[in-house]
Amino acid sequence: MTNLTKLGSTDLHVLPIGLGANAVGGHNLFTGLNDETGREIVRTALGSGINFLDTAFIYGPERSEQLIGEVLKERGGRDRIVLATKGAHKLTADGVELDNSPAFLRASVEGSLKRLQTDYIDLYYIHFPDEHTPKDEAVGELKKLKDEGKIRAIGVSNFSIEQLKEANRDGHVDVLQSHYNLLHRDAELDLLPYTQEHGLSFVPYFPLASGLLGGKYKPEDTFDDIRKNDPLFQGESFARSLAKVERIRPIAESKGVEIAHLVLAWYLSVPSIDALIPGAKRPEQVISNLQTLKVQLTPGEISEIDAIFRD
């Protein structure tokens, strides 16, 4: 199995391909999920050498963390597993609101510890910024939790560059998780340069653009789920994206891998991207994602893929 890599300047060492667990118990995000399938996805990941699990309070809510905790308990412990989870969503009588206040973040960490059936979390993210808490104050509370041994590294997710700078005012932020893929490259303007300059690890989400970068769709395909309102999946934009995907198919075929594996491997060539967390709805998808680690891209291929998607 591929050697472990270090997340930024933390002491967390992970396989470069992890597991994004939003489809493990994420009944509020996906229809038709089965909890036992979710447990089996986690078992398959851990049994295949994946040691980096990424979940969140809002996946379920709570259920994803609970299912992962159950699998960890049946395994008899943490082993060398790196657990990442996130908080910021407060369930209220009116629905859900965002809260980054120190008291709420502390309570969120305690809740996650119970659901995950563990006494520490390796990487804890503020999942979304709220509108009222100073971000360095929010991170300051996570630093206290780190000093207490309840978390090992501090992350923020979905922060703008201004929010990230405020959050990292005292240099305590270790990881940024944000939207980034070959079709959505805004992070290259400011977030990726910042993480590279300051030694943060950048973990991209939606790396396959809801499957659009997987090479499985055809121009005539239509969608009746969340994708039907996504501009990427409509009209000319959809057709243009598929045409770009087809242009990299020969590179994937020359390496004997799927387009998705090629795309994921490309991200690992980007400075400050140390690891990826592709999701899976079935155990066999976990195994497939690991094929990424067999892909060796030449500098010429990295540049060619970059140029095709810059067109």
C-alpha cells in the first residue's frame, strides 16, 4: 500500500485517499441509504488500508458519526485511524442555524466524541462560518480543546479568504476544506496560494463534481435529484464539460484506469493538497477509489489535463 502522507504541518499521517462519509448515515443528504451498507462501507475502507475518515454532525444529522463509532467499537479501538469531523449546525425549533460560538463548538466536540465512541478527534473543523462570531475567537476555543487533548488538529471549512485569514490570525489553523475541482477552480485565486504559503493542508470536496468528472455521463443524460438545479448539469455547460472529460479519456486508458482515478490523481499533484476524501455509496466504490494510488502522472500529463480544463 502507498506510504502515508502528512497533512500539512500537523502530526497526522494518512493514506492520500480517505473516505468522505456523507453517504454513511447521511439520510438527510441522500435517499435510499441503508445503515448496514454504511457500516460496511466503513469496514471496507478500514480493511483496505484507508485510515482517514471524514464525517460531520450534520450528516444524518448525527447518524454518520454514530455508525462510524459503532464500527470502531466492533473493531476494538482506534488503531492508527485518523478521524475528522465537523460542527457548526445548531438544530432549532425553526430548523438549522450556524453557530461558531466557543460554547457551542465545545458542546459540539463533546457530542461528536460520544457518537464516535472515542476520547479524542484527530481533526475537528468548523463546518461553516456563522455571521457573528469572530473567527479567531472560534478557533481559539478549538485551540483550548487541542491543549486539553480532545482534538489533535484544527480545521475550517467553507471559509472565504478573509474568514480564513481572520481564523488563522494566531496561526492555529491546520487544514482548510473547500469546494475545488477541475470544473470549479476559484480556490486557485486565493485559497490555495494561502494554504501553500502558510503550511496548511487543503482538502477539496466535490472532487468529481457530483460525478461529472467521472467519465460515466452522456450528453443526453438528465437528472431528477440535486443536480437538476446545478448549472454544471444543464445545456451548453454540461455538453462542454463532458467534451473536456472525453479529451482526457485516452490518458486514463493508457494507464488502465478510469477517468475518475486520473482526475483524483491530478489533485494530488497540486501543492498543499495532501489527501482526498472521495465519497462512496457502496463498498465496491471504496475499493475503486483506491485505484487512484496506482496512477503515476508525468509533468507533461499534469500540464495537459490542466490546460484542457482551463480552455
